[in-house]
Amino acid sequence: MSQISLKNLYSLIPEPVIVNLESMENYFRSVNILKLVLKWKVHLSVILGITLLFSVVFSGKHFIPPRYKSFAIAYPSNVAPYSDESETEQMLQIMQSASIRDSVVNRFNLIGHYGIDTLNALWRSTLYYEYGKNIRINKTPYEAVMIEVLDTDPILARDIINGILDAYNLKVRSLHNNKFEEVVAMYKRHLDRKKIKIDSIENRMLKLGVEYGLVPGYDEQSREVMRGVLKTSGGNVNSPEVARLRKSLEEKGGEIVYLVSLLQADALVYSDYQKEYDIAQMNLDRQFSYVNLVTSPDIPDKKATPVRWIIVAGSLLSVLLLSILTIGILENASLKVSFRKSSKQ
């Protein structure tokens, strides 16, 4: 009986409650903040109202000029990498080069457009900062190049992209032409040297023909001389002429054979050089486009910045947090003053 009573007694004891002190502390803090907001709601409403008004006014176009964004996506074309980089990386590097930047700056007078004072010692750094802030050239995940331009003038934003593409084409063409000019000049030197050698061979052969009566048809001449010597050609044989040709063939026959073979070999080499020279000239003369434009730049009709609701929301949130922090400091100071007064009493 006593055991049953003891068990019943134990069953009446409630189970221990596990309290998360951190959660309770956060809860009381939230409650305190809510109380502060309710206590100062009128002041906060006025402050937020004034903030809303100012943020709407100062985010307008009279204070922050709207900027428009135009963009283009392009792939490289008719180019070959110089080292381990891809064609896209090469295109990106050229578009980000100083020569392209300076070309665009001069073509569109960006110094005046950005309102940069050239009398300032740091005007060039300011110009490059504005250029980098408003003009972005990056590689896409699909190995293309995207050009983005932000500007207060939507037409100029579009034109700057076209200007970058034009400057890129001219730059690549200039780089290629410099190399092709070197190739053309190389083959031209080879052709000139080979032409001089061929001319010297022909002059020597001409001299042999004039002085010794030898012509490039050495085999035919030899046959005719042998007929004259053996008197098998029929008719009257010009014996003195046969004797003269025989003597010339004996003295200079080997040379004329050598000159003929040398002339033929040099003529083949000259012909090969001429083909390569023509190809190099064709490459030098080509007017290729080095851009495959996937997305052409358009004139934007909607501003990209500023986004007014972000400015307004950010202003309201920051002012609200700052106001609550200030109210908390004031309330804490007030409690300390009250505590000191009560402790003195």
C-alpha cells in the first residue's frame, strides 16, 4: 500500500522543462525592440516620412541622371591564337588594350562627354576610371565576348559599342598586315635575288650563243655536227661551219649543258616563290571582318540606373536601423540617469 502511494506521488511531480537561455534572451530583446518602436512610433513615422520624401526627390533624374545600357555579344573570326590563349581570350585582350581605349576616347570625345578637366594633373586617371566604370568587356560562360556600355545618352551607348568593334577590326587587320608585309617583303627579296641569278645565266648563255654559236638546244646541235662530220646529212655540207661548231661544242658544250640545267632548276624555284608571293599578296590585300556578331547593339529605350525603389528601400531601412539604434542609446542613457537618481534617494 505504501509502495503504491509512493509511485503515485512520483507521478504527480512534473517533468523538468529545458529552457534555451539564448532563445529566451533573443526573445526578450525582440520584445524590447518592439516596445521601443511602439513607444517612439510617432517620431519614427515622421523620420521615415521625411526620409521617403527626400529619397524619392533625390533619386529623380534632376539629381541622378538616368543611364542607359546597350550591349553586344560577339565571337572572334578569321584569327589564330598567338600562344596558349583561346581566340576569345585573344579578342578580349585586344578589346581591353590601351590602343582600343584611346581610339574610342578620341572618336567619341569622351573627355568632354565625361566632363573631365584636362588641366587637372590626374585627368588621365579620372578618364580611365570613368571609362572602366561605364564600359565593361567580359567573357561569357559560352566563350563569347560581351560588351556593355552605360551612358546618359542611349544613342551614344550604342555607338560606342560599334566603335569598339570597328577599332577591334582595324587593330587585328593592322596586326595581320604587319606580319603579311614581312612575308611579302621576304618573298620579294627571294624573287629579286633569284631573278638576278636567272638573268646572269641567260646573259652567259646569250654570250655563248653570240661568240660560239651555241644555243640551248645542245643535243640538236650535236646531232647536226655529227651528221656534218660523218657526211650523212645529204646535200652540201658547210665544212668550215661544222668544224667551228665542233670546236665550240668541245670547248663550251659542257658549260652550256650546265647552264641549261641550272636555268631550269632556278626557273622552277622562281615559280614556287612567285606562287607563295602571290598568296602573301592576297593575304595582305584581304579585307576580312574579324567579328561574328551574335547580338547587335541596340538603342536602349529603358534606363538601367538608377533603380529608384532600391534607393528608396535602402534609405528607409538604413534610417530605420539608425533611428532604432539612436533610440536605444537614448533609452539606455535615460535608464542610467533614473537609476542614479533612485540610488541617491
